[in-house]
Amino acid sequence: MSMSMAAGNWSRVTEFVLMSFSSLPTEIQTLLFLAFLAIYLLTLLGNSLIILVTLADPMLQSPMYFFLRNLSILEIGFNLVIVPKMLGTLIAQDTIGCAIQMYFFFFFGVAECFLLATMAYDRYVAICSPLHYPVIMNQETRAKLAAASWFPGFPVATVQTTWLISFPFCATNKVNHFFCDSPPVLRLVCADTARFEVYAIVGTILVVMIPCLLILCSYTRIAASILKIPSAKGKRKAFSTCSSHLLVVSLFYVSSSLTYFRPKSNNSPESKKLLSLSYTVVTPMLNPIIYSLRNNEVKNALSRTFHKVLAFRNHIT
């Protein structure tokens, strides 16, 4: 551990040890390692396929798939920040530069909140203004919306990470979690953190609630428009265009809200770890599955891409 000692029992911690699931028996940790490794590989494969097929297939060049590609890039980044180090802690405890991991965790988390709101707005325009959709969601607009989704992560991550790491820490550097999140690191601080905690709570509420309200507004308008469609077939078709996104939003917001907005009395470290797994490990794996299984265009594009790869392979052999 790299530290420079300060007055009393305080120290300036630059590296931390993630306790991860060290309290579990070795056999259970081995099973967890294999399970998380499989999930990690599936996440990378699934999201990479989404990126490749939405880039290569001419039928998937609409704004919806542009934003889906951004979501897959974000999910890959999210996983690369958290899962490899978590897998390492299941084999052997080691020090970690917490600030870097924390920074990118905050960055990708904030970006996902706003990107999901942007995708909801895209669905709103597509369903409520279908004739004007190509004009409203032109190439320049979609690029600006994507940039606006990614940008808020920078200031939030910079302020929160810099402020938290600047605190003096107690004699221990052991974080009781599988990644460097704010609450478990905050427990190691030997100083008054009241102002930081107020900032963190207000910031989290704003980051979660602003996109959530935008999503609710979009889907309220979408529901009103769908109800006006006279035929049942038309209603089903309109709903199917946004059902995948609605399911992804529900998974992300329910799991993250249960993690950060539960009362502290009900928020033990072990339950926090289990809830954190849902949106940091499981949800990024499920997103490409949801979009591919519930979307005929994606399934057809994957099939076309697969047959092209087979044809190319047969040609060169």
C-alpha cells in the first residue's frame, strides 16, 4: 500500500484493497469467478456484436440504432472498469488505484442515465411525429444528443472523485466492496463528511431524477399516442418499437435506485454488493440480449451478418 503518513492515525491513501467476496469460502469464490467470467465474456461479445451489426448492416442506420450502438459502447466501458478487477480480487487480494476506477464508474453511470433518456426521446419522436422523424432526428441532431448524453459524466465524476479522494483516511485501506464506489470508501474517512454527503445525495437525485422525469414524460406522450391508434395491430407494432428500451430502463433504474436510495438501516454491505451486481454486471449482459430477442430487425441483421461471414469464410477456403 502506498501512503504518506499524516498527523495522528490519519493517512493519505492512494491505493486500496477491495475485499470483494473474501468472506465467502474459497469454493464459493471459485464458482463466482467462473460465473462472472462467463457473464463478462457474454457481455463483451453481445455488445460488440450490437456495435458491429449496427455499423455494418444498411438496414440498421436509423437514429434508434445509433443510440443503441452508443449504449453498447457505454456498457463495454462500464464492464471493463469494474469486472476485470473484481475477477482479480476473487483470485488474490491486491491494491487498486481507487480514484481511476471511481472516476470512470461515475462517468459511465451518469452517461447511461442521460443516454437512456435520449433514447426515450428518440422513441417519442418516432411514434408521436413519424412523418417528421427523419427531419427532427437528422445526423447532426443525433450526434448532438449523443454528445449531450455523454458530457454530464465528466463534471460529476471529476468533482465527486477529487473531493472524496482528498479526504484523510483512517489506518485501514480495505474497501468492503467489489469496486470503488462512494459509500464504502466514505466509511474509511476520518473527517467530517457532512457537506460531501449532502452533495452526493443531491447530485445522485438530480442525475437519476432528471433523466427519469424525461423518460416518464416521453412515455406518457407515447402511451397517449398509442391509445389513439384505432387498430390493435397498430398499437402492438407501436408498442413493440419501444418495449425493449422500456425493459432496459426498468432494469437499470430499479436496481440502481434500490442500491442508493434504501435507508441505511436496511443497507448492509453484503446486500449492497448483491444489488450492485445487478446493474454493474448482469444488466450490461442482458441489454444486447433484450434488444436482439425482442427486435426482428436486429435478429435479421445478425442472421445476414452471420451468413456473410460464413460465405466469406467458405470463399477464402
